[in-house]
Amino acid sequence: MNIYVGNLPWSATEDELHDLFAPHGTVESVRLVTDRDTGRARGFGFVEMDDESASAAIEALDGTEMGGRTLKINEAKPRESRGPKRW
């Protein structure tokens, strides 16, 4: 299952996210989303775990704090198409 992790502190690293989720099961992958132009963190990311571990991690970690920010954690939903760009 792919897990959305939002409201991350700008200083968060993939290793920190891995360590946060590891007590709840095997972390298959971690990806922080960065701005394409600046390379700076955008304050959210994704963690992939097996379904059972992911459910436990979401239950345990949603609403907890990291770096002074309250995390928003839930099952990631497929990205909706935004349609063609309009200038």
C-alpha cells in the first residue's frame, strides 16, 4: 500500500521518514516530493509498505508531530488528471 505523508517539516529526510515508519513493519520505499524547478522539498511524500503494516502505521502515526508539525497520514489515492494546461 502506498501511504501519503503530508505537512512534513521542510527539513525532513527520507531516512527520518523511514525510521518513523519502520517500527510498524517493513518499509519498501520512501519518496519525498520536491519542486521540479527549485529542487526544494514540497512538504509531503510517500511511504510504501505491505497492507497490514501500512494500516497499522496510518492508525498510529496520523496526527503525530514531526519537527513541530502535525502529520497528515492516509492511504495515497491515485492522482487525478488535471487536463490540459491553459495559458
